[in-house]
Amino acid sequence: MDRLKKHEDELDFFALELQSRRVLLGAWRCLPIALYGLLSDYGRSYALPFLWLLGVAAIGAMVLVFSDALPIAKYFGLSAVNTLNVFGFRKEFFEPAVIARLPAWLEVFTAVQTILGTILLFLFGLGIRNKFRMK
């Protein structure tokens, strides 16, 4: 399919190959493949990772709302900045003193949010690359 420049067929074959590998590996060993399929349809979708990215930011904002650690106007901004922390926005928009006032469990949560945001941003970029790849 690569030689024939049928990129979509190549992606479909790759997805079927990963699905069959999931069956062969069993429940625990196929977990990364299953997550890859759930989060980005095996690299064929860019909308799924983008929606998951928005979901991670929304869940982070809700956790911050229930924590009462910040003024209400800053919850959604901090959640979005944590999700897209790979770009370094946190230091631009929030002073270190604001972050230092967060409880320890919330710092761990924001670290997990940053990791998930980075992974989902990578999957979004992969989906964009696969969508607009030259045929």
C-alpha cells in the first residue's frame, strides 16, 4: 500500500493488525494497544485526541473548583495551562506563588494532567499528520 500511495488503506491495515495483536497478547499485555485505539483510533483520528484533550482540561477545572485552592476566575485557565504545559504557558500566566499555594495532592493531579495533555497532544499531531499526508 505504501508503494501504491494508498495511505488510508495502509492505516486501515495497520489498525486491523493492531486489533489482531490485541487478541493474541491477552488482556494485560495489550493494554497500551487498547489505549492507543481508544484515544486515537490507532492514529487515524485527530478529533478523538482533541476531544480527550478538552475533556482532560474540563475535568481538571472541575477538580480545581471543588478544591477551593484558587479564586474561581483562575480555575479554567490553570487547568488549560496544566494540560498544555509542554508549551511552557504556566510560567507565563501564573506566578510561582500561586502554584506553591496548591495542596500536595493537587500538585500531583496537575502533574498527571500535564502528562496526559502531552500524550494527547502527540496523538493529535499524529492524527493531523496522517490526515494530511501526501498521497
